[in-house]
Amino acid sequence: MSQPILSVENVTMRFGGVTAIDHLSFAVQKGEIYGLIGPNGAGKTTIFNNITGNYIPTEGRIVFDGKEITGTKPNKVVDLGIARTFQNIRLFKSMSVLENVLIGYHNRMHYTYFEAIFRLPRYWGYEKRIKARAMELLEEFGIADLADTEATALSYGNQRKVEIARAVATDPKLLLLDEPAAGMNPSETEDLSIIIHKIKKDFDLTILLIEHDMKFVNNMCDRLTVLDYGENIFVGTPADAIVDEKVITAYLGEFKHA
Amino acid sequence: MDFTTFLQQMINGFSLGSMYALIAIGYTMVYGVLRLINFAHGDIMMVGAFLVYLAHAAGLSFPAAVLVGVLGAILVGVLTDKVAYKPLREAPKISLLITAIGISFFLENLFNVLFGGVPRAFPAPDYLTQVIHIGKLYLPTTALVIPVVTLLILAGVLWVLYRTKYGMAIRALAFDIPTVKLMGINADGIISLVFALGSALAAVGGIFYAISYPSIDPLMGIIVGLKAFAAAVLGGIGSVTGAVLGGFILGFTEILVVAAFPDLGGYKDAFAFFFLILVLLFRPTGIMGEDLERGRF
């Protein structure tokens, strides 16, 4: 196998006495959709926070695209090519849908304070070009008609799309999606999985996603890791996961003891 | 009060309101981004005016001295954030507030120790202090220059906020700092920009103030700063347009009250705060303010 685009090596994350992640390792290959599943509190979101630099792992290292990124600041991690969305949608309220996506392009608008103040050609050029690109991106998500709407006025499903579009705007190689289908009805979920496949192809993305909805995971993921109490208990295809004894115990264990 | 007097007072109110508005913008922008009432902001205004005085005393021409004053105020404002506020980003907001009060005392006393507390005459050039007669109106040049410059600056600030990527980042910071970082944006750089912008405007406000009441001293920022803060709250803290509106309302009220009741002139500062209390009784979020968890600017 070629060198993975992301490899999490022996990462441990402790919060005081609580071990959220315990010597976790997994590797994501370029171009795949990789799932991270597990019961609540298994440490899934924590590992996202480790990768994006919000938390520095207690032990272990994270390598992205051949470079160690352990402890790199969040805004630098984005520059290297990792973007994420949140479990609870975090849009910039009362800013328009278009503005929310434009923020994602911040570092690709190459003009300086000076050029902005004197409104030099580069300022106008970037403002115009980036706006056009942002509109194309919204088109891709099927929400271009909502560009001028206040972000919070959108339906839950559409807010999720804006959040993913905003992440894609930062031009990532790796996109981290934290429960993208949470709170969606089956038809919205269906719609979303089509869009995710499409943007993966159009923007040449690798995707790492956290999800609870097994049908969605089955539908989306090439491979997955199952986490339980911060430990990796399974790596393989979704089809193998649902018949694996350890995985079944992790999910249904409490019923056995009941 | 006849019409000429009224017009005369309105023009004075416009000038005074301009100064309050310029200083209030700094309060409101820092609050919008950091949820901090930057009590040192009034002193930044003093620093700006003082540096103009010092640069001029050192032999620079007035315009060059103004440049020194504005750049110096920006430097002090940004440094204050880097040294005193940045280490407290994750700390409770009350620690930040107390630190701001500390910085305010520090700047006042530093200038007191270095330059003494005796008021000094501000070196306003003749072309700004000349008096023009238009009919029965009696106008210092500043009464025209101050509002015009203020309106130009305000247009510039609104343009930066709503038409550039920097402004968009500032507005986004008001909602969610960690998410802004995840857009690849250097949030601390944008916060520095907010302090730089606010300090520059405060310095301009301070210079106008020093020209109009032609003396400066290390404590001049206290009462003007407090009134500009009142203006920001009146307009709805966090809202830039609100701060401008609050500044002008406060300026007009103060001037008109004194004009209408000359005997009460000594209480003009009290009127400003009385008016603030009155507005807040009926509209606790200020004129343009929305509920605190929603967007700003």
C-alpha cells in the first residue's frame, strides 16, 4: 500500500484522570471514505480535535501527507489541507450563506490591507473571482438560490450543506465530517450522501467521517475503524464490521447484562 | 433660543458627537469580538493626543505629528492586547475586565510620571482654529472639519467591515473564535486589527478633542472615555452603527441641554449619564442592540 494521507499513530488523550483515547492507531489512504464509528463517548470527536489541533494529544503522533502535524495550531492545519465540520452545526449566525462560504476562502484572497484600502485591481479581482467560485460551490450543493439568506434561517439539512461547503472552500485534501447525517430525515440523508460522493470526486478529496447511522456508513465508507472506550477494536469494511463479535458486543453489550 | 443660536448649537453638537462616535467605535468593536469592555480605550485616546503634542514639540509639522500620534496609539493599543489581554483569552471575562482597568490606571499614571499632570496647551494650527462668519453664525474651522473627517472615517470603517475579507473575519469572530481558526484564519491577527482600528479612531477622536478644548493632560481620557462608552451602550454595544448613533445622540443632548438651561452647565456630564440610564430603562440592549447571543456589527 502507498503511503497513507493521514496516519494516527498510538495517540493517547487524557483529560485529567479520564482517558478519552487510548493508544489509537489507524491510517486513511488517499481517496477513500473512511468511517470512525463507536458508541457515545468512545472518543470519536476527541480524535477530530486532535487532528485539527484543538487538543494536543498526551502521547503519540499524527502524520498528514508525510508531515507530522501533532500539536500544530488549528489555522495552520487548515493551511496544510485539513478541513472539518461539527456535530452541532457552527455557522456564523446572521451572516448570509454566501458570506459563510466566503470566509472559507479567506486565505485564498491574496490581497493585503494596503491593496484593500486603496482598492487596487488585485482587491477587486479577488473579490469578484472568489465570489464567483463561492457561488459555483453553492451550486454544487444545490443551495445557490439561498446565497443571500441569513444562514440560521435555513432548514437543518441545508445548514449542514452550508457547513460542508464552507469547509470545502478552504481547499482541503482531507475533509473531516462529524456526524454529517445527524438530525436528518432519510431523504435528506440520501441527498447528502449523493453530494458527499460528488464533491469527493470533483474536489479530489479524502474523507474521514464520524457517524452513528449504520445504513449511511454502509452506503458511504470504503473502510472503517470501530472505537470503544478510546480503543480501536475493529478495522475493515462495513460489511465485515456488522458481523464482528467484538463490535456487536461493544454496541449491544449493555443488553446482554440487562 | 432663536434659530441662529439653535443652528450654532446643532453644529457644536455635531462636532462633539463626532468625537464620541469615533471613540465609541473602538469600545463596541472590541466588545463585539472579545466580549471585553476595554476600559483602557479612553486612555489610548489620551496617548494619541499626547504623542501629537510631543512630536510637535520635537519639531515635526502638525500633519506629521498627527501621523505619529495615530501610529503611536495603534502601537500602544495592539501591544496592550498582546501583552495584557491575549494571555487571558481562555480566562473568565471578569479577569479580562479587571486587567483592562489596570491598564487604564497604568497608562494614566505612566504619563503623569513622565510628563506631569499640569494641562498643556495643544498646538492646534491656525488653519484649524480660525473662525469663519456665515451670516450670524460664528464657526471655528474645526466645526466643519471634524464632522466631515468623521463621516469619511465612518464610511471607511463600514466599508472594511462589510466589503473586505478582513471585515468578514472580524464579524465572524464575534460569533465563534475557534471556528474562525478552522477556516485557516489567524484569529489573533484579526483581533490585533480590531485593536489597531479602534486605537486609530480613538487617537483621531482625541486629537479633535484636544483641538476643540485646546489643552491636554494625562487624565483627559477618563471622562471622555466614559462618555464614549456610554454612547456605545446607548447605541447597543457590539453594533458599529449603534455606536455612531449613540455618539451623536449624546453629543447633541449634551450641547442642547446646556444651551437650553445655561444655569445647569456644570451638570452636563451628569445629563449624559442620566440620559443613558433613561434609555436603558426602556431598551436594555441599547438602540441598535440585539440579544447578546446573536450577531454583532
